[in-house]
Amino acid sequence: MKKKICFLTTGDITTIATMKRALGMANPLADLGWEVSIIAMDCAENRERAGIECGPEVAVYYYKPANMNGEVEQKIMLLKKIRPDYIYFCSFGFRNWIRKGALGFNPQMVIEHSELQSGIPDNKGLKKIMAHFIESLSVVYADKLICASRYLETFYRKKSKQFMRRRMSVLYSPYAYSTEVIDAPKLHLDELRAKYAGRTVLIYMGTMTRNYGLFTMIDAIKAAVKTTPAIKLLLLGRGRHLDEAKAYVTANGLDEYIEFLGYAPETMLSSYFELADAFISPLNDTVQDWARCPSKIYMYIPFHKPVFTCNIGEPKEIFGDEGYYFDNNQPGSLADLITGLVRQQLERVPLDVTAHSWTTRSREFSNWILQKEPMYA
């Protein structure tokens, strides 16, 4: 009998990125002999992504949007139906806190951490207290932990010892890229190439906020166009500083060089990524950014274009000392990279792209989970 794993997710994939792990690993794990299921919120975005990325061997179960207790109860009912050997918590919180005694069977609990909520400066007072509580609870509750950054791996190994769980198994496993997205038909590529002909195109995809480098990118373009004006920065996403950024762009006469495109449909991503001459992924030298795993970078790297990022955390793990790095507090350092790109002065950064595929991550995960037991019972 095959070993069964169920990925437990929460929310809408357009706002909660942790579901990407479930979608990315589902097919490769099925190919390795696992029986794979996913529990996800019923919404158009989740159904679209699951339809694109999940093969026929992956079972996807949907729960209706509800309050916290309603969501948990629906998940318990679905888990009783599926009865997996392993429950994989793509994020751990009160909406994913399943009472073990309510299940009626005894699965292994695998919890993933992809960011450190207690390290986010905006989480103050009760939010910060609850973040510490959830982080500690996960160590007590879980049988195994997955950490999507080196910082988190170190943090949770230390926390496990504090809670007398020295033998807790912890796997370092960052995000990866999905071949389904890369290989998707590039239906809009010709149209985009015609629209941006003669321009060097840079793409940022993510949240439009100051702390994610939004105004650093704008100021870098402002500096770069003085010497290399054939530039277009495409900003894909939404965020609380979007309107402020649009006003700033207009006030500085940069509308010709910067476009705000909002949320890009999944069906257009492969076209945009193929169009791009480079990608931008700003990070700050803070606990929050050392701890988090910037999932977009792994979507960019299989397109073999430069990724302008910062020499901390997971980019440092990916690119080592050879990356295209800038200081997120110094727009001029990003402007220098952009100018170098336009003038074709950048040296190629060597990278083994296959090391960052979901196929590789899934094989590593399967070997880690099953090292003391066979795939088939």
C-alpha cells in the first residue's frame, strides 16, 4: 500500500504563497510513488492554479471559506476521509491547528516554516506574543519540521533544544520552480515583444510596499534613464503603497519608464518571464528578510536571466559570492546593475538550475521522510 501525504493549506494563493509548496511537490511526489492529496480553500484562483499544476494522480479537496472554527472543522472532516500517513502543514496557525484527538487516527505531523512572524517589525503587542506562541507550539506539536531558509533551520534547531526535543528532525528545503509554469504556452509573448520593442525590460513581481524595495527600484530607474533611457520596469502586484508609488512616478516624470500592471494572471507569467531581460528581487538586511524564503527568485532562475537581488539570506545561498547584488538602501547600486545590463557589461553568473526544481526538492523530502521505513508498507 502506498504511503499517503496530505498538504494542508489555507487561504488564497494570490495572497498566501505557502500553497506553492503543495502545488510544486504534488506531481513529483506522485511520480515517486506517493499517494498525494491537497486540501485548499475553494476559490477561483486556487482552482485555476491546481488545474494548471496538479496532474490526474493528485487529489484536491476544497473547503468553503469560513471563520476559523468553521475552516478547522471542515479540514478535520476531510482528513478523516483521506486518512493520510503524513499531514504536511504548509503554514501553521490557528486555521491549521488540527486537534490530534479529533482525527481518530495517528498521522505524522510535518510543519513547514517559510518566514519568522515574530521577526516582522509590523507585528507588535499581541500579534508578536501570538507569533512567539505559534512558533513554540509548532515545535511541541510537530513530528518533523521543514524550514525554507537557513536562518529558520538554525532558529528551529535551537528552539527544539529549548523544548527538550533534541532529536527533532529538521529539513532545510527552500522553495523551487515549477516546470508547469515554465512550460506553459507563451500565448502573449509576441504581443509583449511588439509592445516593448527596443526596451530593456526589468520585472519585479511581489508586494508593492516600501520595505520590499518599491521606492528603491523607482529611484534606481530615475538614475539609470539619465544615461540609458531605453528601459522599462514592469511592476506586477499590489500593496498598500501602490497609489503613493504611482503618484511618485508621475511627479518625477517616469511614467514612460515604469508600468504598474497589478496582479498578473498565471497564464501570462511565462510570457512576461520570457520577455524579461532581468528580474529584481529586493531584500533588507533584517531578521525578517534573512528568515523568509523569497519564492519569486526560484520562479525566475530557470529563465536564465540576471536576477538583481541582495547578498543576504536565500539569495546568498543560491548565488554565493557571484550574484548580481545591490544594497536596498542605495538605489544607485541597483542603477549601476541596470546600466551594466543595458550596455551588456554584466558577466554571467554560473548556476545549476536543476538543483532548485520541485523534482529535486521532492526527492530530498521523500528520502528524508522515509529514511527509516520503505515506501510501501
